[in-house]
Amino acid sequence: MTVALLFAGCAGNHDSSSPSESNDAGASSAKAQRVRAMNQVTDHHSYARPAEARITHLNWNASVDFDSRTIQGVATYDIETAEDAQRIVFDTHDLTIHGVSVDGQSVEFNLGDAQPFIGSALTIPVTPGAKQVAIDYTSSPGANALLWVEAQGDRAPFLFTQSQAILARTWVPVQDSPGVRFSYDATVQVPEGLMAMMSAENPTEMSADGRYTFRMIQPIPAYLLALAVGQVEYRSVGDRCAVYATPDLIDKAAYEFAEMEQLLLAAEDLYGPYAWERYDLLILPAAFPFGGMENPRLTFATPTIIAGDRSLVSLVAHELAHSWSGNLVTNATWDDFWLNEGFTVYFEQRIMEAVYGRDVSEMLATLSYQGLVDEVDAISDLNPDDTHLKLHLQGRDPDDGMTAIAYDKGYFFLRLMENTVGRERFDAWLSNYFEEYAFKGMDTERFVVYLKETLLADEADLTAVRLDEWIYGPGLPDNCPQVSSARIERVDATLAGWEAGDIATADLPWNEWVYQERYRFLSNLADDTTPERMADLDAVWGIGSTGNNEVLFAWMEQAIRSRYAPTYGRLEAFLIEVGRRKFLTPLYRAMKETDQMDMALDIYGKARPGYHSVATGTMDALLDWPASEG
Ligand SMILES: [Zn+2]
């Protein structure tokens, strides 16, 4: 689907050319060219034709029904139309459409056949000048964005959404392309005794009647639409920061994330003012498939980052950084995902360096480098094109592009540019980039033009960076910056000594190590480490009962490879409780690779009903789970 012309002569608000650009006759021709280029961006994962008619504001009126596992809603959109507009097209997936009206008049609509991943186009006839479209609909009980967590014991039921990449269309009919932005307000009815929260201005107290209203004045793309409903409490941890969590976790969460405001100040210090007023964090049930999701104003996070010692806050730094890279300057299509994630990992590292010191941030960088090299190897075997920064996801689930490439290859590319031009110039450039493209979309091609005109205008710098190899080429170019961490090197030496029998288990400096060092030790154990050696480590250092989920994960993965059975009980409990894909994939893969498929399938059969669709999508493929049982 091509987005070509864009509102010639219409001075409305659109993502891709700011009013100042489109109305300012004096804009530089280079800038005008970039704007024109953006108007021709094609998003293969959306049916919307925003050049013809696009949404600008959503008024959402919905009620959430846990019994039928559905959301009943009326989505009323303010729209803008081109001079010759005949229709407005929405993305939907498994929605039942009850009726549609345009400017208050009921109209005939067309709901196309469902295609894999992208769902059905909802086409509504409009005439030029039409102002408002209302769609009355119900979501399906199996809607891919939604996870309905059942009540258990004294735990109330919980609902959360995960809209990225193209799942918003399973709970709201919407122009579901990251290049289309809209503001919104909402009224949501939920069962009494539960709180509703969105990526918007949020309540701080339970309402008596289960009715909540929301307002989001900054325009966002559909993938940042979010809703959560549960029995949660609110606790302020700073002037602009608070945590939301269930009663059993609220104290722990408030302690764990007490430094959020400090991270926010550090981020603003680096790259300019925070644009979204508040930065709050919602702790979700463990079934949440990701570490975090940068829903504006309210990051959604997994409880697995609550370690009791604030050791896993880098995840918050990451989601916070998205408030600039991603939420403010947004990848125009999912092929440009690295523009969201690579920039965010870079920014995250800079926040970590500013708050916790370079020692810590370099350990993190070293660990990402290790992960990246492994991922490049794994992906190169399957589909080398997926190691390019610029992806080609047409006809595929955009979720396929969510690998370490966008994140860590992206990070090292930015780090290379920083090294090439110097930190001072790089930082000034990046602040400028966030300011110039705030609330707009950015695609790779236009970004390359921008880079060549700004940061890499100097021929020598451009040559040194080898831009095309990084962006349009496979693997990791050999000018990838080297990272080194003396602390990680000491861990590696200690591990070598232990494996050679020169260092006794009791002499390992386990208690002096921070979690990154423990993680490095465990994740680099030889595959053929014997169960006896594992038992020795466990007996001396109690590793199998650690409260840090990153350490536990590395331990369990090795336990599988070593067939260290005493950990299997905890492994099963973990996989049933936790739905975070970053942990699930390597653990199930380890079982598969070590011929323990019976155990994998047995655990997966029990755990699968509790997982979100983005996790089952990956695990079904990994374990050849029969689709019919879905
Ligand atoms: Zn991210």
C-alpha cells in the first residue's frame, strides 16, 4: 500500500511534515526534499491511505467485560480529508463491526477479507470535507493484543494490552501505521473494584463506579495506544514519577524504582526536555511478554525486574529513553524499527553512564555485544537479510524484526558515529534531531539523507563510518566499536580458572559480584558443565534460589544444558508464571537442542494458556506446536 500525495494545500496536522515546514515558503530545499521523501513512505503493514483521509483525534467510549473477554466500543474519530477523498480506510483484525456513521449519518461500510497478520481493511465512504467517523464494534475473545489474566485466590483479574507492532487493530479500529498520529480522549467502564489506566493522563485512585476518563493531548501512533485494568494502587516516587502495582507488589515496586526521577533528570540533561509531563510505571502480571513497553506517560513493565536491590533499573532507563526515540521521533514503518530501538539502547546506555558510572554502562555494553554476536550468528544461518538495520518485512509479521539487530547493532552503529565525530558534536546533533523531528515519523532513507547533510557532512567522517554497510548490509562490519570492561574480563579469567580446576567453587568471588558479573559467569559456562559441577555451585552459593531473574534465567538455561535436574521444579514454575519472551525463547530452545522435547512440550502445554499472543507466536514455531490447538 502506497502513501503518495499528502494534502497538497491542506494546512492540517500530519505526522510527516510539520506546519512550519509545510507552510513556510522559506524552508530550505533540502528540508523540503526530506519532507517530500517522507510523504512517499510505504507501510506494508497497514491498509490505511492517510494521504486520502486520515484520523487526527480519537474519542473512545468503551466497556470492558471480563466474562466474555471482549471490549465493546465506539471509536469516534476526527478526520482530515484530501480534496478528492472518497473513502477513509481503517485497520481491523478480528473485530465485529456493528455500524458506522459519518458526520452523524449512518453509512454502508466494507470489511475486507482477513489477511495473515494484518487483518481486514474497513473501508468507509466519505466525501471531501467530512469531519467525523464513528465506528461501533466489539473485539473478539481471542484478540491478539489483549491478555486476560484470570482471578486467582485473592488476586483480582487483570487485563492488559500490548499493541506494538500491529496489534492495536485487534482492540480498536484504527489507522494502525506508526506514521499516523492522533490525540485521544476516552471513557472506559470496567468492573467495580478495578482501576483502568491508559497511555494518557491517569487516575490515582479507584473510582466508585468503575468508570474512568482519560485525556492524551500529545499525538501518538496507534502502537502506543494502551489499556490496563486491574486491582492496582498508586504510589508517588517523585515530582513527576509514580508506580502503579497490585497490592502485593506496591511496596516492593516503590522501593525498586525510587530512582526514576533521577533517571528522568539525567535523560533531560542529555537530550532535552521531557515532552510528556508525567513518567509513571505500571507493574503488570508476570505474563507480560516483554520487559517493558514504552506506552507514553505510563510504561508497562514486567515484575521480573523487581530484584529487591534496584539492580535491574536499566530497563526503566530504556523505556524512559523511548520518550524521545520512538515516542517523539517515530519509525515510519516497521522496516525502520532500528530508528526506534538502536537510538533507545544508545540513550539508555548514556543514562546508565550518567547515573551509575561508565564502569556499569560498559559492563552492560559488553553483555549486549556478546548477545549481538550470538544473534548475528543465529540469524545469519536463517535469513542473512534480517541482519540489516533496514529490514524488509513485507508479507511477514513485523514481530519478526524485533531481534537484537535493531537494538544492539543499532546501538553500536550510533556508538561508532559518536566515536567518529566526538561525543560533544554527537550529543548536540542528537538533541537537535529529537527537537527537529518531534512528533513526526522518520524512515531510514530520509534519515540517511539527514545524516549526510548534518552529522556526517564531512567526507572523511562519512567514509570512516561506512554507512551503507551498516544499514543495508549483513552482519557486523569490522569497524564495529570495541567494548571492554575490566570487570567482565576478570569474570572471564575467573571462569577459566574455575573450569581448569585452579579455583575452587568456594573461592569464587560470588558475593562481591554484581548481577552483570554473575550473569556473565553463568551464561559463559561450557555447555558440557557436568551436573555435579552445577550441584557444587548451587550448594555453595545457592544460585538456584536467587531473587534476581536475570541470574536465575542464566542459571536455568545452563541447568537445562547440564541436565541438572534439581533446578527443573523451579524451571517449570518459572515458565508457567512468567511470560516474558526474552526468557522463554532461550529456555525452550535449550530443551529442544538437548533432546528434552518431552519436558518442553509438557511444560508448554501447561503454560501456554497464560501466555500473550506475541509469546505463543514465537514458541509455537519453535516447538512446532500444532496450530489447531491454538
Ligand atoms: Zn525498546
